[in-house]
Amino acid sequence: MCDINAYIFKDGKEEIYLENVDIIRPDQGKVYLKNLFGEQKVFEGSIKEILLLKHRIILEKKT
């Protein structure tokens, strides 16, 4: 199984936001995420970058 983790890009660094992401749904300035265990989070911002080979999703806050 390939685990994909979501990170927040903040102050030039990446901080873990949610591990084992299964669903990503951008919607009007927010990003809805749900992981394999049913944990759900809504991030106010946007997707900065998705790195499939590195299994990373980078999220960025609204400015």
C-alpha cells in the first residue's frame, strides 16, 4: 500500500497535517481530506503541490 501524507507549507517548512490520505476534494478555497481510517479534516487554503512519487500533498494557507 502506498501511503500519501498531507503537509502544510508554513514559514518555508512543511508540517504534517494528515497521514494516509485517501480522498482529496478542493472546494471554494478549502480542501477536504479524508484518510484510510475515516479521519476527516477541512483545510482553509489550496493545494500547492502534489508529489506522487514522494507520496506527498503540500497544502498552502490562504494569504
